[in-house]
Amino acid sequence: MRFYTTAMMTLAIAAALAAQGRSAETAVTATGIALDAPWKVTVYQLARTTFKHPAWGWQHSERNYRIALQLAQGDGLKVDDDVLFAAVFLHDMAAFQPCADTKVEHGDCAAIESEAILRSAGFPMQKYPAVAAAERGHMYYRDPGTRPEAIVLHDADSLDFLGAIGAARMLSLTGSTRPDFAPAVKSLRSFLNDIPPKLVTRTARSMAAARVAELRQFLDALDRETFNGKAM
């Protein structure tokens, strides 16, 4: 396994603070998610200090967690909060701490690499297989299986590719190595057709309708304002 030195230092510091019964910041996350166990403090501190990017960072995880709970409530699914929290905040860690084997899909990589982090943080490891399953199945193009935590993470993550936030996330990838919007717009156009049929929960399918319309309206306006995409 390959971890960044700064990430492991953060993990050690947060674990020490958690062992003392306090957090480096607060007892809740930025959006009010309760950090009601020491290991959650540790994992959240690692995410906040290490996983920093508008597309794949800790903010994306915050949204996924909150949306996943909405989906579970809407569809009457009983989720294990320990499993959901761990999977949500570590599911995209391979975007920041990549696997040595670049052919490993990033969800599979997270399932491999997160085990040591969770063990060090004091996570109840009997639940780790469920975390790994959720991490492996979180992308819209993958089958999440039958566990409720994996299903709601899969659908929440998929919804975050749609709507205004989906546009913001993909456009945030544009930069010095991608000097125009075209690749991001192409991906966003594909999401309009590819993601809705992959959603598992009724609640996610209902939420997706508005997000699809919102994203399509934005992309159409962007196309008009860039001379049919020629000045994109």
C-alpha cells in the first residue's frame, strides 16, 4: 500500500485527539453530520486535510452522505451508519492516494487501501467487508449489489454527477492540462443518458428528473453562448 506522508501524519494526530475524546475542529462536520465516534473524527479529519478537490474531495463526500440518508429514508432502507460513513468519506481516496497498479479501478483501490486506515482509526472491523463492497460499487457504471449502504452510496454518487453540482464538478477538472471545456461537456452530455437508467432507488430516480433537466438546460445554454460549441 502507498500512503502520502502528510495523510498518515494527519491520521495519527486525529487519532490521538479522538482518543482524548475531542476533535481537532468540532463534534460535527461542515454540514452538521454528527461525529459521534472517535474513529469518525479520525476519518473525517483525514478527509478534510487530505482529500481536497472540488470534484472528488471531502465536500463531495459530505453531499453523498446526506443524499444517501435521504434515499434510504425515501425508499425505507435500513442502513448501518458506521458502514455508510466509512465508505462515503473514503470511496474516492484513490483520486488522492493512487494505487501502484494504475489498472485498478478507483473504487476497488479504495476498498483495498481503506482497510489499514479504518483499522488504525479504531473502526469496528467486522463491518469492513460491507464498507469495501460499497466502495467497489459506488460508481454509476457498477452494480452496487444488495446491501442498502452500497445501494444508497451508488445512487447518491450518481446524482452528484447531475444538475448544477455535476456541471461544477466536471468543469473544475478543466485546467492547464485540459485547456477547454469540450471534454467536460462531452462527459456531462453522456451522463444525461447513461446515469438515470442505472439508479436503483425510486427516490433517486425521482430526484434525477429535476437534475437532468437542470443540467440539460445549462449545457444547451453553454452551447449557444459558445457559438454552437466552436468557441468552447
